[in-house]
Amino acid sequence: MKPFSLRSLRGLFFVCDFLIAPMSSLRYAFDSSNGVEAMPTPEYSLPDVLERLYHNQLAIEAALMELTQLVETQGHVEAGDNVRGALEAIGENAGHIKQGLARLKLQT
């Protein structure tokens, strides 16, 4: 069993930063007169935010698949099988989420 290389860990940190950074830009306008958050701007509407979360889910799925392949090449086949089972659930839910997003966009 080989430990993860420094290169693979750097890649993991890059992927995590890539996935989390877009979420930090989801801000609401702040109404300073009464201290209450105002409605989100149109580019941060509920369908837009949910679509970004969906895209993040797909990116996480791809990153996990890459890491799974790396783990399996290092001899951890059982761990790889476990992750693939979880990835199946993500894949099955992706279609449902995409359909829900499409319906939500039609309503707004």
C-alpha cells in the first residue's frame, strides 16, 4: 500500500478550492436601513443558485472518480468499490435534480 503522493494531494486541494470558491460569491444585497437582507439579485435567483449547486455536484462526482481511480491503482480496491457505490447514487439523483431545475425555471 502506497501513501498518497504530495502531487495527488495538491490536486485534491485545487479541486476543493475550485468547487467551494463559486459558493462564496452567492451574496444577497443588504438593506442597511433596517438591517434585513433584501431579495437576491436576478443572477442569484433560486434557480440559478440551485443550478450552480447541481454543477458543483457534478464536479465533485468527477473529482471523486479521479481519486477513486488513484486509490484503486494503489491497491485499495475495496475502498474504490465503496466509493463507486456512493457515486452511483449521485449519478441517479443527477437526472432528477436536472428535471426539477428545468421545471423550476419554467415557473419563474
